[in-house]
Amino acid sequence: MRKHNTGWEVIPAPPGGVPPTNLALGDLDGDQQADLVADLGPAGLWALLHQLNGTVWVKLHSAPTQGLLIADIDGDGLGNLVANRGADGVWISRDQRWERLHPGSPKHMAAGDFDGNGRLDLAFDLGGDGIWLWMNDRVWSRVDTMSADLLLTVDLDGNGADDLLLSQGAAGTNVWMNNQTWRHLHDRPVRHAVAGHRDEQ
Ligand SMILES: [Ca+2]
Ligand SMILES: [Ca+2]
Ligand SMILES: [Ca+2]
Ligand SMILES: [Ca+2]
């Protein structure tokens, strides 16, 4: 690991001795430093946290995952871990407990503040069940009946509310703008996309 202020730091070897199958980066403990969560296969789900006695691996769960994401969805300053556990559905950690958010296994998951109210929301691509948003830690709403090959959160119009970019095969590339309207961006699907400021403002 390389840090801004201290250069390279050797981190403890992950438990289990196998490469991680899924990774997520985010601030789990609210100390303003990003923490790493890794699915270490048979060894389970672990977090690499910076603690007073150094950087340590802490075991979070034993269930295998197919996708991970960290986002502070309830706004308490601590990142919530969202884990896709395949046939067991999507689970979220909060207040030291796990809650099941959905019984399905999403193809893609993303976080963003789609209505611009300051609370992060989650987007799920549930395959044949379409694209769903979990708004402000409460309400499910379906924004499309079609699945996507790529799902990306980006504030395309810079108004402070995130937009959801979807690449949808023959339907091309579409954006759900500000949790209100669809915009057809291109007739062709995109295979890769990154979010950023083109004009460096
Ligand atoms: Ca942290
Ligand atoms: Ca939180
Ligand atoms: Ca929101
Ligand atoms: Ca926007």
C-alpha cells in the first residue's frame, strides 16, 4: 500500500493465503481513511482497518460474495458494506448487524445520490427484473424493465444529483437523469466508461 505522507507501507498478509475474489474500498469506521474489504474465498469476508495498534485484518462474515460495495447510505459517517451473497440475496451492514436488503442477486450494484438530497441511494441491476433504486435508505423504485451490461453513477449535468448511465445492448446507452427523466445518450452500447470532469473544473 502507498500512502501520501509516509510512502510505502507493508500491510499484513491477508488471512487464508488465497487471492481475494471481490474487493471494495471505503471508510468503514469513519476515521477519514479508506478501508479495504476483501472476500478471501474459504477464509471469508475481511476488512483491513487502521487501528491504534497498526493496520489489522478483521473478519466480518463467512458467507461468500459475488459483489461488494461500501457507501454511507444512512449518513452517520460510517460506511455501510453492501454484499451480494448470490442465492442468499443482497445484505447490508449497519450498527454491527447484517440486514437482508433484497432476495435477488444483482448483476451490478452502484451507489449515488440520485435525488440530490444529500443521502446516498443504491442502484441494482436485477437482471430480468430490471433496474431498481433503493432511495434514501427506504423506498424501492423500478426505473427500467431492462437489464444493463454496464451501470455507472455519474453527475452528467453537474447539478449535484447523480445520474445513472446504463449500457443496454440494442437499446444503446441511456441515462436516468436526476431520478426524473431518461436521456438517450447513444444508439450504440458502451463497453467501458469512466466518470470524471472533462474540463477539470
Ligand atoms: Ca477508515
Ligand atoms: Ca453509515
Ligand atoms: Ca438521495
Ligand atoms: Ca445530475
